[in-house]
Amino acid sequence: MLKKPGATYDPPEAVKSEIAEAKSMTEEQKQELLKMMEEWASDESGYDEEIWPKLKEALEADRSSSRKLFADE
């Protein structure tokens, strides 16, 4: 989609709702969310490495397109 100069983007209602919800978060809620995301990022349990191939295979299965969602590594 090409954007005309001066044109504004009108996001879908679902996106507008998410933006409004994020704006209404308290500082405490933002800090809790940040803490949770940092915990996820630092997780070294191996769960992600175990599950990712299975999830990737399931997402690729029975696609109507011959183009893959993910590049082979």
C-alpha cells in the first residue's frame, strides 16, 4: 500500500483498542510487564529450543501457498 504525502494512517479498531489499553496502563503495570518480558528473554530452560521446530512444522503444514513462512536455517 502506497502512502500519499500528507495522508494519515487509520489503524483498525482492534489496533486502536490495544493502543488505548497500553496508554491506560499504570507505571506499576508497565514495570511488571517489563519485568515479565525480561524474564522471558533470559529464560535458559531450553523450552524454546525444544518447541520451536515443532511449532514451525505445524505452522508450515497444510499451507495453501508453496512459499514457506520461515527460511530454512
